[in-house]
Amino acid sequence: MRLEYFQMIDKVTELDLEARTLRTANTVPCESPIFEGHFPGHPLLPGVLLFEIMAQSCGMLLLRLHNYDRMAFLASVDKGKLRTFVVPGQVIDVFARLEHDGSGYARLKAEGRVEGKLVCNADVTLKTMPFPAPELRGYLLSTAERIGMPMGDAVIDTVERAGNLTHV
Amino acid sequence: MSTTFETVANIIAETCDIPRENITPESHAIDDLGIDSLDFLDIAFAIDKAFGIKLPLESWTQEVNEGKATTEQYFVLKNLCARIDELIAAKSA
């Protein structure tokens, strides 16, 4: 997890295309400037970043299901709950499930657990649209590779990976 | 038609916190009821689930943006309900 780059997902641990589910493992770094302010003497992963971890896991699932032909943007978070503190060094296991794939949007459910204990959950709505920039698609394909997304029979135009960003 | 309208009106009332009595078949979802695109995603989700269909929001939006259709065709509730009935019929065919 590289908080400063909003790289929240470390690794895909399970993908089930039939059930339309994804599981990711995400380790909170032991050190980050974020913890200098949140909070001095009591470092906590900000709750908004727990929502971001769930949203990114939902997004990576949806992109994989759509063969990376569309981008997904966070539109809303409903029934969001932050159930306990998450601290540096902990591993968050995030489970995302596609509930409904609509026209131009999707609704998913996500939850995060630390050592089996539920720490956060939410209903996530993503708005989907064609990629607004080719380098964005390239970045997400590189991200998928970095986190070990099983690509299976996904048909990917590898030429577009030229859109990689240098810090990936 | 009336069943479809009742379901849609109840969904809108619950989703957008609009008094049910303010919602009529002649209501324009955007102009009269003030529903924005994000709220309409929630409504579309509820309609999709309630009727087992997939409202083609993207193609409707594209048609409106390209001047091939008016918002009234899709977002006046009696017209929206007619489209829903068509989608239900197409699904059953």
C-alpha cells in the first residue's frame, strides 16, 4: 500500500468471475507522512482511505469483468461503516462483490477484515464510461499486473501499456 | 401501466425523499422533481432490481445529447413507465 500515490491494493488473492467477486490483501505501511497528522502519538489509517480501499477493490473487479474497456469512477458510498481502528502494519483483507451491472453504472458490496474481524463495509456505486485518456487505461493495466490480477482469457491490447506512469 | 407507475413513484419517493403525492405520471423527473444524475443512478438501480431489467441509461443520454431525443421522452414518468413496460415485454418475449 502506497498511501501517497493512492495505491491501496497490494495483491489480488482471489478472483471468481462467475460469482463476480474479488478478494485483495492490503498492508498498511508502518510509516507514512499521513500518520504524522492522523494522529500524533496515535497513528490510524484514515477512515476515508478505508472507503478508498473498498472502492478500488470494487473498481478493479469491475474493470476485470469489463475486460478493461471502460473506466469506473466512484459515484457514491451507501451504508458505509467504519467499525474499528486500523493501525500501521495491519493487513486488510477486502472482499468485493458485484451486485448489479447497470447501464453506465454498477452497484457493488465491499467489506474489509483484519485477522478475520470486520473493520469496514459499504455499498459502492461506480459510474462507468469509456476511458477518458489512453494513459489511464495503460496505468490500470500496469496496476492489474502489479497486484497479480489473474488475466485468464481477458483480451488486452498490450500496446496501450505504454501509458505506464513512472512510479508504478 | 398503473402498477409500473406505482412502483416507480414509490421508488422515487423513497430514494429521493420526495412526497409521494407530488409524483404524478406527468412529472418530469429532472425538471419537476429536481432529480439529478446521481440520484437517478439510485433510481435506476432500484428499477432494474424491481423489474429485472436494465434501463439503457447510456443510450438514452447519448440520444438526448445528440438531439435525437428529448428528455421528455425518457424522463416524464408516464413515458419512463412505458419504456419500462417495453423492456419487460422484450424480456418475456
